[in-house]
Amino acid sequence: MSAVSLSPRALYEEVAELLRQRIFKRELEPGSWIDELKIAEDYGISRTPLREALKVLAAEGLVTMKVRRGAYVTEVNEKDLADVYHLLSLLESDAAGVVASRATDAQLRELQTLHDELEAAAQPAKQDRERFFEINERFHMRLLEIADNRWRDQMVADLRKVMKLNRHHSLFKSGRIEESLAEHRAIVAALLAHDVAAATQAMQAHFRNGLEAAT
């Protein structure tokens, strides 16, 4: 029996990731039309894997398919953003409570190390916004891994992709990095103290303030 080729699947997934990163970097702006012909030519591929990639991004909420008009980068309105932050707050505050109740000392040290990296990235003399947000996401995803609920992890991963469509609006809000860092300190302190209620409330406050900065 001949071997089954997996290359078509690998190709459209690779194209989806390339487009995903261009969207997050705002090389493809929210609301902009995606020129399938040009992108296919740029990547040296046919339109078939490109269209499959766009279906993946549409399922994630990053791309909106419009009848007879093609694909557009999704524009996130204030209600969309509020809904996403609301769900993230529920899911991640629950995860924080779980971590506070049962994380091992080694796992808590991992989170403390990530927080220390966050502190370093926020230093005024050498503040690196992109690195700050990259470490911030690593912290949140590691907390979710420790909480160990794969269904929650998947929901959060999808919601965070939509949140990233708007993240540059909050990146440059004056004082937001310092506020976010203070919120993280409260989260870490509650986790280290194994204080379930405080960890839950600190995470909820983090998302509440994040939404205010993003809108």
C-alpha cells in the first residue's frame, strides 16, 4: 500500500500560521480585504491551500468571509471585545483558583520566574512592550496548563487570538504596562499564599482593567 502524503494539510496549516502572524502584527489591518491572488503569488502556492487556511482563520474568528466579496480581517467592535474579556475573565479566574488550591511548589516557582521576566521587560529604562506581552501570554498559558483542563485551554486559546486583534490599542495606553504589572504582582502573591479567593479576584480585576485599557 502506498504511503499517504500529508503535505497538503501541512501546507495550509503553515499558510494559516503565516497569515495569523501578519494579522497579529497588523501587516493585515482589521477590516482590510485579503487579496487571495496576490498572497498566493507571494507564497508561490495555489489558491486551494490558501482558501483552506482562510477557513481555519475564519473558524478562529480572525477572518470574516463575506458572500461574493471574499475574506476580510475581522474587525472587533466594543461588544465583541467586552464579550471576549468577560469569558476570559471567567475561565482564567477559575484556573487561577485551581492553581492556588493545588499547584506544587515547583509549579509556583515556574510562575514566579515568568513574573520576574515580566518585571524585567517592564523596566522603564529598557521597556520592551512586545516582549512584555509575549511573556505575559506565556504566564497565562502556563497557569492554564497547571490548572490542567484541556477544554478550558482550547477555549482560552481561541479567545486570546481574537483579543490579539485589538492588543495594539492597549499596548500604547499610557501607564498600562505598569498597571498590568501591579495586577500580576497581586495574582502571584495570591497564588503563592494558596489563597483561592484572592487569586480568583485578582485575575478578574486584571481582565476588568485590561478591557478598560483596550476600549
